[in-house]
Amino acid sequence: AGNTWTFGTAGGDTGLVSALAVDPVTPSTLYSGTPSGRLYKSIDGGAHWARSDTGLPGYQINTIAVAPSNTLTVYAGTALSGVYRSSDGGASWSYAGLASYYINGLAVDPTNSSLVYCAIGNPYTIGGAIYMSSNAGAWWTSIIDSGNADMFTSVVVDPTRPQDVYVGDWALAYTQ
């Protein structure tokens, strides 16, 4: 895998892509986010793309996560406008919390589409945190707060051991 690459587009925007996600159950379904706040969806492996951002605020899309246990549930993290959730495969979006935060990473528990982890950190300021929501973003709890030390850049959940959550910052990786 990875020996042959084919150039493609990821939507009709400027060509810049700031986030990508693949549906873990139907890998021909892809999501692409752009710096201009648009989100596109492809259901044919990237051959064709359609805008899928109704309800998104127009801020840069930094991260996209598809819930493995219910792939109609998709989360998008933005720059300075928080987290958004779709329960219809990206057709429409609703606000899911953490306004004014720079969302760098999102991960969804593989067995529970309401359990979401979020990596926060603004590249222009100091400090970051990892938040967790057990109710699809209705409320969030800080589970790691770096104070003024780190900007968290990523978060992943082990698909075979969901109790293992890994987060990264500019220099280190952490595990729960």
C-alpha cells in the first residue's frame, strides 16, 4: 500500500485541504475540510465531491472524525468556533460545544458514538487541553489541562482497546 499515488481533488474549494476522514465501515465515503470552512463529502472514493457543510460556521475545519459504531455520526473541529456534530452523515451540522477554542484533533470511541475526545491548542497562544464528552458534545469535561505549557495537536482511541486513548502535543505523546 502507498506505492502508487493518484492526484485528485478534495472538493471544489481552492484546493487546500486542512482535514480528511475516511468512513471506517464504508471506505469509499470520504470527508474533506478546508481552511475556508467548507466541508465536502465523497461517496465514490474521491472521484466526485459535494458540499456538505449546512450548519457549519465558516471557520477553518481542522479535524474530522467519523464514529465507527454509527458512521452517520460525524464530528468536525474548527478554528475558534468549537466542535460540530452531524447525525445524518454530514448533510447537516449542529453546534456541539467548546466555542472559541482551536480544535486540533477529534477521536470517537469505537463502540460508543457519543464518547468523543477533543485536542485543543491554539498555535498563536500558549496552553491546551484534552476534553472528553460522553454525551455527543452536550457537555465537555477537561481531562488533561496543560496550563500554559503545551498545545495539544492530536488524539486517537485504540480501536481494539477503547480504554486506551493517546494524545500528542508539539513534543510528547501521552496515554491514558
